[in-house]
Amino acid sequence: MTISEENYIKVIYHLSLVSPKGVNTNAIAGMLETKASSVTDMLKKLSEKDLVSYQKYQGVSLTENGLLSAKMIVRKHRLWEVFLVEKLAFNWDEVHEIAEELEHIKSEALINKLDAFLGFPAFDPHGDPIPNEKGVIQKVNKLLLSEAELNREYFCIGVKDSSSEFLKYLDKQKIALGSTFKVIEKESFDDTLTVEVNSQEKIISNKIANNLYVQ
Amino acid sequence: MTISEENYIKVIYHLSLVSPKGVNTNAIAGMLETKASSVTDMLKKLSEKDLVSYQKYQGVSLTENGLLSAKMIVRKHRLWEVFLVEKLAFNWDEVHEIAEELEHIKSEALINKLDAFLGFPAFDPHGDPIPNEKGVIQKVNKLLLSEAELNREYFCIGVKDSSSEFLKYLDKQKIALGSTFKVIEKESFDDTLTVEVNSQEKIISNKIANNLYVQ
DNA sequence: ATAAAAATTTAGACAAAACTAAAAATTAAT
DNA sequence: ATTAATTTTTAGTTTTGTCTAAATTTTTAT
């Protein structure tokens, strides 16, 4: 697979988690910052290679082959992110772009040795699960902070948006994976939350609460 | 720079160490397993970008820009090789191809943090020096085993040929960086050496002796 | 010094992956 | 149920890096 093909497969994978019926051409184009016509061209090629099943105008989904390939790319991406944060002392908001490049390094021995070196981590620095050597992904119960019940204790276990801007905001607010959350009050007008984070009271907008996973 | 451009710059760098007057089109084509006409095309492009100085039919050499770029690529390659051997437990004959991919990862922060993580190593697993952040390469006195004097103690400090075949042969012969060498006898007919390696007597062909650096 | 051989460059073509503009199919709206 | 809007595909180009074949320059050998 070329790097370009891998990027398409990865994007189709992520989109198909949200819309399992079939992924739109335009949605793919949006994620890859390319044009719909380019996507159509590539879908034909990926279909030839039995990585996606594609019917004109009907959207696209991954074949078994394509799904496994996608999971291996995601595995590589997330393992490299762990390496960058745990071993090279990068901050969690700095690793995405570098991992986007590292995920295309081909060697399977490399990624399995890296996995062992890191101690077979189950989650990446943003709380996303890391597929194992076979592509199996551990399923985790989680909910958005915006869906949390009042006056119950939760732990932050992940972020939905892992953009640098959002992560830097969390750093500023001293919110990290493992932080404890208790929702004190929910403002019905705009869904703003009053939350006790690590025993400190904070006001948290609905947009933020919609991008924090808790348990 | 594209990956292809980087590969050309790197090959020109390595060839210019052997023939400093100017590197031949055919030599580049040979190293990159491509055709001379493709090389000519690329030399024009690299010349446009002020990475090489190139005059039709007269061979090519790196500009200051090109030289620094080449050294940075070599730096990345060798640091990744150290990582693969020291941290991921690869054997020294397995790392070249993987490092050929890793050397094209762009982030400067990455490579400097990797350098620090590895403890600022001066040499890669084959004994080749690692350029520092500025591109400075430590100069080392070394000679080939084939040029060694009789009955003097030497240490193995590097290999000239770092092909997997040669390195595996050295593993089999229990020769590694740091091994001690004393040449007992030189057969004048074919230059075969009788050598004491780590206090054990061995017969070593001229071809082998021409690919081992000692000090 | 000139002819033959070797090396290099030019010219024209191709594949991959992108693009623009136009056409076709699907979906939404009256 | 048509029409309008949106989405998707097709057709034709472009760019990058490669190729082959032919032409040119340089080097080697007589």
C-alpha cells in the first residue's frame, strides 16, 4: 500500500465508526482535504485491491482486508504516540502530526518490538485503545462528561477531540487523564456544568463536556 | 524535500566522500537502482533548489545547503539505528532497511529528543559517526585490518561493508565492535591473514580484512 | 588525431495522485 | 411527481518521478 492509500483506508475506518451504513465521498474528501473527484478515483483503486467494497453513488465500506489494514495503521499511530510521550517526553498535544508520519513505516517486526518495549500499552496518550497484533480492540465503557449524572464520581479516561488547541486548554485547566470529576450542577439554559475537578470547582461549557470521556 | 530528493542527496553525499572531485551520473543511478536519464532529471531539479552544483557532463557536488541536508539525513538514519539496536533489541544486521524509512520523518524536535533519549551517542551500531545537531562529524583515526601492522594490538571500531551478509558472517565468527585483533601472519600470495581475535586464532581473507576498521 | 566506446543528456511517453469543469445520479422540497 | 439542490462521477489536465530510445558529449584506444 502507498502512503496515500493508507491514509484513505484510515479515514474510511474512522468515518465508518460514526456512520456504519457506508461512508460518503464528500466526508472522505473533507477529512483528507482533497476533492471529491480524487476520492472517487482512489475508491476505484482500493476496490480493485479488495480493500473497500464500493458501488457507485452508494458510499463505501471496508472489506475484511481493509478493516485489518486500517486497524494496523491505527495500532502503529497510537503506539508511536505512546513512545513519543512516555519515552521522548513530548506533550500529548504535540504527537499527532509526528505519529501521522511514523504510522506509515512498514516493518511489522518494528511495531511488535516497539509494543514490547513500551510494555504492551492498552491506551494511547489521549485514552484511545491500541489494537493488538491481531487487530483486536479492547472495548471500554465510557460516556461523555455531558452525559454524566449529578453528584457521582467519575474519572477522565479520554478525549474525543484531540486537537492541540483542546489539549492545551485542558492543560491550562489542569485536566488530564485520571482527573476525578463530580458534576455539581447543570445549567438547563446552555448546558454549562459546574464540576468539581480534582476537588476544585470549575465551570465547564457544553462544548468541552462533549469532548471529555469519563467512567 | 521529497523522499526521492532526500535519497538523491544522501547518495551524492556518500559518493562524494569517495570521489570528492565530482560524482558521476552513472554512479548515482547504480546506487539508487534507477536509470541515468532519471538522475539527470533530478540533478536539474536539485540544482534549481541550490542543493547541488551541477554542470552538464561534468558531474555533481553538494552545495553548502545540500551538504547540511545530507548530514541531517545521515544523522537521523544513524540515530534510528542506535534506537533499534539499543532499545528495541534488533541485531545490527537488521536495522538498515528500517532506518532507510525512518530517516525521512520530518520533525526536528523528534530527532533531537531521540538523540537525548539515547544519551547523545557518537557512533551507530556499525561504528559510523553520528553528526551532531549542527552537522559536525567527529573525525576518527582508523585503518583497515588489511593495513594493520604485524604483532600489534588493535580494536575493531567499525565495518566498511554493512550488508546483512557480512554482518552475519562476523556474528558467526564472533567478531563484533570492540573485539581485539593481533595480526600474526600475512600470506603474501593472496593477503590472507592469520589473526588472533579475542585471543583466538583465526584465518581471515583479504576481502574480510578490507571491510573491518581497527584502531 | 581520429575512430570507437562509454557516459550523459534530450525528447517523448507513462503511471500515480491530484486537480477543474461538466455531466449524471440521488436526495430534498414544493 | 416534478423541479431544484446536492452529491457523485466522468473526462480531460497537471505534476512528480520514472522510463526508453535517440542524440550528444566525453573519454579511451589505436
